[in-house]
Amino acid sequence: MAWVEKRGTKFRVRLRMPDGTVTTDSTHERRADATIRAKEIDVEVARDTFIDPRGGRTP
């Protein structure tokens, strides 16, 4: 399940991964945009189409 946190003047979408770690999916200027993204993540997880955002990071 994803949730929204306020960080400074922005809002970030956080989620708990299956391995138990908490990660940030994205940041947004408005809470409404962050809430929509959090709901999108919940739908993607339910459909088993969610792609881990950590997979594209360059070490």
C-alpha cells in the first residue's frame, strides 16, 4: 500500500516493498497529484504489473 508524506514544500509517494524496505516512488508539487500516483501504485500492485522504481537506478 502506498501513502503520501509531506517533505518540505513537496509531497512524496512512499511504499513498502515485499522485502520490507520503504522506498520513494516519486515527488510532486501538489498533494492531489501525489494521492493519484499512490492510488495508481495500489492498482498496479493488485494487478501484479508494478515495476520496482529501484530497478532503473544506476549504481
